[in-house]
Amino acid sequence: MDRHHLGTGSAPVNEHEGVVGMRDCREILVDASTSIRRAIEVIDKDARQIALVVDPDARLQGTITDGDIRRALLRDASLDDPVASVMNRSPTVIGDADCASTAYVLMVQRGLRRIPVVDSETRVLGLALLEDFLPPRPRPNWAIVMAGGLGSRLAPLTDQCPKPLLKVGPRPLLETILKSLIDHSFRQFFFSVNYKAEMIEDYFGTGEKWGSNIEYLRERKRLGTAGALSLLPEAPNSPFLVINGDLLTSVNFDHLLQFHAENRSIATVCVREYTYRIPYGVTVIDDHRLRRLVEKPAQRVFVNAGVYVLDPAVLRYIPKDTCTDMTELLQLLLANDLPVSTFPIREYWLDIGRMDDYLRANNEYDEVFG
């Protein structure tokens, strides 16, 4: 276990007060046999977004975060597996006698947001949180929403109204996306617009109504989901989010950005598990001999969910004034041997592409977003 006692350092706290932000942890303690499914419930329920794995004497055995779980799901882990199979067995910890600046310096140096506080026998005493050391502020990351599609599969609803302005629940779909991003501290937005762009611009304006700033990437011709990024007025200083404007999702964007940073990728693609059943008996053949038959097997794959985090360096790979879809851009990044990660969405997600999807979104809206 990575235990540190650093000297004092620069931190926005009084270093003589002990560890500021040390919180009671009883609600986030689990044992090593706890299932991943139960750990998800613990993490999602508590604002600290972490579970601490302890033995019967409350000695810390490991930690488990949202990122640990999503990486495990990509490795085909079962939600019924014990957390011991996916936890971080060597977390950074601090002692109860350490000053607040110790926790803050470690968090900054190692890109951490939570550090368990333990006694001399590694029994859990509390948890230090980064947000307790810093005043709340808007995040520096931009959010870019692709809102220029024709929405032809939703005709006749889209004959006179762009799809992002169709009402889902009490408000337009694009407003729900905007509010969700604002709830995760995004404040700088770019909407890529083309079809009936003036209606979108009239509705949202500069974003002042929502305490945010909205600018518009006006496509004079269809540029695709990546080509529109070439219209940005300048390169951002931080990784930026790109999301399709026809998605209804409760994905945790804080977790997504943290996952992107932890994996040091140039791009992170959100994926969604999709299971389909082959309606036939499938044969397994070796040369010409039948080895076995599998009756109507279910196939599990991950599909592109239409949400991305991109580093500013990605922009140099996007040609100007050229229709480029995100799949083409990602293939180009892979061809240049650049690191691209996948982030599995386990929260609510719905791509509103067809009329059935639109009706489903309206039926489920209150349950998910009400």
C-alpha cells in the first residue's frame, strides 16, 4: 500500500488544522467478497464516488472507483464477480497526523481526487476529498454538441423542426443535453448547426439564460460529426467533449473525463454494450467436421455511443472544409498508432434515431430525468 508522509506544501488550506475534508466512511466500506454490482450501487449512491475495501477490522485492503469497474466490464468481468478481482490493491493513503497540504500535494502530483486516511495499522479513519480544498469553479473543458443533422427518419416531425428541438418530456432534447452538461460544470458550449440552424440559435441564443456561453459552428455544407470540429475558432487548452445532439443519456461526465485523464489517451470513445440473439442454431466447424452446435446463441458487442473526449492535438488530423465522420477520424488516429480508449456507458443511454426511439424516450423521461 502506497503510504506517504510529505512535508508541507502549497495548498489553499491551513496546514496546521490536520487533514481538512476527512469524512466519515462507513457508508462506502465494503468487504472483498462484495459483488461488483453492489459496489456500483455504493459508488453511485454516495457523492464521493469511491468504495473502500476493508477486512473485518476495518483495515484497508484496496479501493474501487468507477474507472476500475468500467475497465473490468471491458474485460468481460461479470457484475457478480467479487470486488477483490478488480480493486486497486495499492492505493495512495495518508495518516491522520498528516497536514492538509500533504493530501493536496499528493492529489495534484498524482491526479487523484480522493485519498483514504488510515491509522498506523491501516485502519480506515476517513477520506480526504480534492473538492474540499478548492472553491467550486466551472470546468475548463469545452462541450461541443453535434446538432446539425436532418433527422429524416423522424419525419414528419422534423419537416418543420430540427430534431434537437423536438420535445422529449417537458423540454427540447438539446436543452436536456445542455442542462446535463451544466450539472457537470461545463460552461463553454459550441453547437454545430446546419438544418434549420436559425431555429436552434433563436431558442438558445448566447446561453445566458442557462448561465453559460454558447457559440455556433455553422456548417455551410454537411461536414460530418468530426469535420464540423474544423470550424472551431481556436484550439482549446484542455480535452474537450463531443456529443451527438440526438442522445438521451445520464452518463456521468465527471467519470468520463477522469477516465480519459487516467488512461492518457488522445481520444476516448464511449461505448454501449449491445446483445443480440442469432435466431438459428450456429455450427462450430473444424475443417469439414462439425464440432458442436450452439442453439440461438446471444452475441455481446460494444457499439459506438456517440460521446467522445478528444485532446486538442486531435484537431490537426481533421481536414478543413471536408466531410469527415468521427469513425474516419478515429481510424486515422489508430493508423498513426495513437492511444484511443473506450469508456463503457453503464448508465441510461438512448440514441433517438427512429420514431420508436422517440416514443420510448418520452415514456422513460420522467423515470430517468424527472
